[in-house]
Amino acid sequence: PYDLYVQQPKLISAEMDPSVLWCLGPDFDKHTVLSLLGENNPMDTGLMQPTTPTWWMSSPSQWNTSSMPDPSVYTPRSVMSELGSQSPTSGAAKRPFSDVTNRTNSRQFTNTQPINKLEFSTPVRSITPDLYSRVPSSIKRSRITPALASTYETPPPPAPFPSTTSTTDSAERALEIALLLKEHPDCTCVLVTLIQEYQSRFQKPLHVSELYTMKHVIDIQDYGGNRVARLLPAFRVRFDENNMQSHLEQPYCIMHCPKNFIVNPDLDLPFVQISFATFAENVRQLLTQHSGSMPLASFPQCYINSFEPLIDHNDGVPLEHYISCIKDVQIVTGQGVIKKVQFSNTPGVSFMPTPFDTSNMHVEMCAEVQQRLQQFSREVLDLLKNQGSHCRLPVSKFVSAYHQYFSRQCRVADYGFSKIIDLLLAIPKSIQILGDGNKRIMTITHRCQMKRFTNDIIRILKNKPQRSMSISEIPIEYEMAYKKSFFVADFGMCYLEDLVNEVKDNKELVVEADKNIIKLYRKERTDLEIYATRNFEKDVIDMLRILPDFSIPFQKFIPSYHHHFGYQCKVQTYGFSRLIDLLEELSHVVKINEDKNGEKIVQLTPTMMAHAILLNIEQLVRKPHGPIKLKDLQAQYLQVYRNELSPEDFGVASIEALLLTMTDKLDFHYTESDITVAMKEPNPATVQLAKNVVLTLMLSQCQLSFWQLKQDMLVRFKQDVTLNMCRNELRDYVEVIDQTVRLTPPMFFAYNVVLLLSPCEGRMAYDDFIVEYQRRTGSTHLLYPTDYGFPTMPRLFDAIQLVAQVRGRRNFKMIMLNPEFRLGGYSQPTPFTPSMTPF
């Protein structure tokens, strides 16, 4: 390199990349450093004379040994034992490892391969600087203050010759060494410590032989069995004369760490096991003390200074991942490779997030590559969930694990990358890379972990009858559902309570901490939706009562419902978004089982089966041919419903005993030879009572307190009414809520019909009624039967036959009020309003 400086001084000055000067202050003139390092400067030529500087000519006893840094000043224990007499080769080969590194061999996911000797080499600048993945490591890893980095805007340099590139990198390295030595007393440092500090500060290798090529900047001598490097006095004076202000970004906290703190290049941090709420609060306090930003490498030392030590646990969570789980805290990377912990809204210079951002690449990815990346992201998540220990895997083992799990090679070039680490960093929403250097570990991001845990819990809760379970039952239910052990660390948390608290704000789950319950979220249904659900119960029974075994496959429920009733089953009408949720709400009516093939079957409960049989018998008796004989009942039942009528299935000995349970609807006529079964006629007194109650409520805005209703009935109709009558005999017309009696939704529609038809002598054509209803309520409001709890208009009018009836067919249909409900005799009829219904 010295000959190269002598032969091509002008070429170096012309082609040197200005990015080399990033480590110097904003008031620095780049021609000054070129003159300092170029051999065409008379002062630098003098530095190459074989004459030893005056400082080295003095005896060792005259040296200022107090200014020499003791090699044992704050270094990890593993480094303390290696600072003895060493040769240049051994000093470079034995890299320091922190105490945390020494214990990682006990973990399953730690790389167990033997540590090879480090082979350092000077990086060579690529001739394609426009791609992020090919930017020289010397530029990507420059240690600078963010404020200084923004001072220089370096344009892409032209492709230099290889010799010039190597020389430029050597000049940059010489400047970095000089800046490091300037931080030491008397610009002197033990050679081994200098190499360690360089690797810690700049995160790139340095071979001792490279230091011996910098004779124009430093001088190396033996002292006390150790080699000591010192910045040449003349070079130091030249620095001072030019007033060069330089600042190197420190990779550790200068408040809580000694001056010569060694940062392990592998950035091996402890695995912690601490309450997440406590840890998050402590981290926020630490960041406040550090003005919102602090280096990640020295985070444990800063934490110990204010709180209890972070004890390393084999079953704990990586510290770096645990920090990233805090909502308002993030881990970012500066212009070099220093990872920092800071608040998400920290003002000042923007940092590049730690995950790889493909927007930094000056290459537009095609849609096919993006689709491949999405597929690759799903594959990596699947690999980590099933193969990685606690969903973590060393990056060094990823390729072999991928090949073994998917039985194919992971071709990085298929995704537009040249390195596996760049490919992994290209999916930051799914994968997080922990650590640095050879000990990098890949794991699932906190966001994906919480989404995964939420989906697992939702799947478990959907199979629970009440859609809820105790929080303490999660491990047991998880093992039963997924046939594998449940570990909280698999989801990136330390304790189950912390894991549940992270999903309590989820829209699909509700956590009741005071009751120790987690359940699925269900929106509160309206009274109208609850009423419509009661009508749906009748529809389900009516559809299943004619089917064999009173059951139907779940997949055929919707088509069969459409075929049976002639209209679609819209579950939104009942306040649900899925059919399975609606059917599970009717657990007293139907049950969902699985057959031997695993197919879901919807079947009536035993109680509803008995009710369905009684409805079938009632349907047979209603036939036009009149009453039916008891001895012919079983034969006709089998002919119509293709199913035998077995009274033993319902705990009775005979058909007669079964029919006696329907005495409120069936009438029995005994003859000498047989028993004749017929339908009972409706009780006229009950019908008239219902009309009187409905009419009384219509005259009082559709609702009254029970005591007021009772008094009005006695005064107006001389009839007494009780709460039991309102809840049982009159349940199709009125409902009782907190001692208040009000009309049901269809009866409220009947009230609107009465108001609309009363001025028209109680009758109107069906089509005219629809148009008039829309005109009276407003042009934007149509008549929807679902507004009153029914799926179709014919079903709605069938429900109000007590008040009005539809006569005729097709174009001749007429709506006619019953005589009792014509409001012509009312003194002050209530004005028509479209939204009076409380439903």
C-alpha cells in the first residue's frame, strides 16, 4: 500500500469517495485529509523516515504509563483472561465474547458449531453502488453522528479501478483508527484492545497486519509483553492544526458504561422472564432518562443501574424481542449498525427501522416476485411454528431447516436477492431478526404472534357451547385442541396473563379479568332481532319435523331452507354474521353433532323431537278429510312422513297416551270401535280477550303499564287480565317488560295498518297500500317485513290476522280491517309515524 501511495497520489485524490469523510466534523475540509494521507505532502513524507520518533527514543520508565489504558479496564470475564502476552495473530483470532455468550450452548436453538478463527480481509467496493444489497460494507457500517450524516449528500461515485478502491478503503480505515486513538489518553492503546474496540465500534473485522501497513499514521512497539499502538505525534499535531472536529457514534451508553466498554460483535443479549407490564414501564422510564433513545447493546447495564438485574433464563424471551413488544417503543438502526431503543415518536433525525425495507432498493419488484415473497413469508412462519424451538431458529440453520421441512432448496435468487439475510429482512412484518453477527436468531414478530394466538383461542372458543372459558383453562384446552403442549414462550411472552392482556383489545375476543373469563365477542342484539329469532325457531322446527331423524347436514341447511320456505335465510336479520352462530344460539332447539365422517349434522333436541311429532300429528288431523281414527294414525303418519311413529321413544306406552299430552289442541271422540281425533276450535273468549287487549293498547300509543291496562280493561270491556295471561295466552300479541305491556312488532305494524286504512273505510288494494305506506312515511322509506321481525310480507300479514286480513289473489288482493279495529269512531286518532316502534 505504501508503494501505491507513492505511485498514484493524484489518482487517490481524484477518485476518493467523499463517504470516507463521514466520520469527520461538518467544518472539515476534505482536501485536508487527502493531504494528510497522501504521500505528496512533505510532512507525510517525513513521517515515513526510518528514524524513530522522539517519544519512542526515551526509556520505558519515562513513558507516561498512567495515560496508557490498562487492558483489564471493564471488559467481560471472558476477555479478561485473554489480555495476556499475545502475538498479533492470536490477538486478532480471539474475539471477546460476553458472559451471555458463554451460556448459550445450553439452548436448543443456539448455533452449536465450533467457532472458527476469524479471517479478516479488507472489503472491496462494488462497481454497482446503485443497489442497496451491493453497497460496500464500509459505507453501510460507517459510525457517525446522525447530525453529521445529514450534512453530506454523497452522489454515487463512478466505478473506480480495483486498486483505487482498495486504497480508498485503506485510507478510510486509517482515519477510523486515528479517531479511535484520539479518544485514548496520549493517543495510545494496547493493540489487542484497539482491535476489540474497532470491531465493537464499527462492527467489521480488522486484522493486525493491516495496522502494520499504517506506519504513516500509527507506530506499534512492544511494551511489557504487550504490543502498544500510538498515533504519531506529527499526525496528531496536523489534526490539531486543522481543527478537525470528529464525533464517532458510541455503540454503548456513555452514562452507565465505562469508557472502554466492549460491545460484543454478536450482540448476544440475555433471555428475560419478567412481567411485561412491569418491564414496559421500566423501559419507558429508562428512555425518559436517556432523552428518548439509548443503544441496545448496553441496555442491560443501563437497566441494572435503575432496576433489578435482568437474569438470564433458558426458557425466557429474548430481550430484543421483548422490547419490541412494547407499543410505543421501537428498535431502530442508525446510519451504521448500532441498534437503538427509542420511543416511536422520538423527534429528531429519522432512523432506518431494523427490519429490511425493500423500498430502499432501487429495483422495482414485479408482481410475481412480490407474490413469491408473500408465499415465502407464509412458509417461514409455518417453519418457525413447527420446527423452531419456541418459534426461534438461528439464521445459520435456516437453509438446512427449510430444506428438511419442505424437501426443496431455498433459492434466494428466485426472490431477487443474493443473500439469505437480505431475503429474511425483506419480510419484516412476519419475521424479526434478533442479535447481530454470527449469533443472529430469527423469530416471529409480536404482531404475528398476537394474531396467531388470537386465531388459536377463537378456534377453541367456537367449539365451546357457551363460547367462553376460564383463562386458567387455556393450556389444557390448547393441548386438547392442537395435540401439543402449550408454552407461553412460543408466543413471545413470559406469562399467560401478559399474553391474554395483549389480546384483550381485540374486536373478536372479550377478556373479563375480574371473572377470569375469556369469550368471543358478540354484539348486543336488539329486541327486534331477538323477536325475529323466536320466529326462526319455529321455522327450524317446521323444516326439520318432516325430515328423517329430524336432522339435516349443516352444508345443506341453507339450500333446504330456501327450498322449503321459498326465500333465503338471512342470518343478519337475527343479529348474527354466520349461520353456525345463529344455530348455536338455538341450543335448546337444535344441536350440532358430527357423523362418523366428521360432517356436521343439525338435529332437533329430544324435547323438540317430541314437539315436532305433535306438530306432525296436528298437521295430519288438519287434513281436509276431517277427523282421523286412532287405529289409522300410525299408518298415515308413516305414509306422509316416511318415519314410524314410536311412542316408546318418548317414554309412553301407547299412541293414546302420547296424544293425551295435546289435549289443549286436540279433541277426542270415543266410539264403541275406536277413538276419533279432531282439532279443537279456537276458544272464542280467548280470541275476544286478545282483540280487546290489542285495541286498548292501540288507543294508548301501543304500550301501558300493567296496572293501567288492567284498569282500562275493567272500565272499557268489563274483563280482567293477569300477567300470566299476557305472558302465555296472549304472547303472540303482547309482551311484558318490567311491568310494562306493549304490542309485539307485528302488532305494531297492525297499528300502522289501522291508522292508514281507517280513513278509507277499512279497506284498500294491496298495491295501493304499499304505495300509500311509502308516501306517508317518506320517499326514502320502503315497507320491509324485516323491520317487524318477519322475512316476507305474506308471513307478516299472516301474523296480524287478528286485526287485518288479505283477501283475493294477485292483482285483486285487498287488505281489510276487522270491524273491531276501524278507527272511525275514535275522537283523536294517533298520527301516523314510521318509526314509532321501540324495536
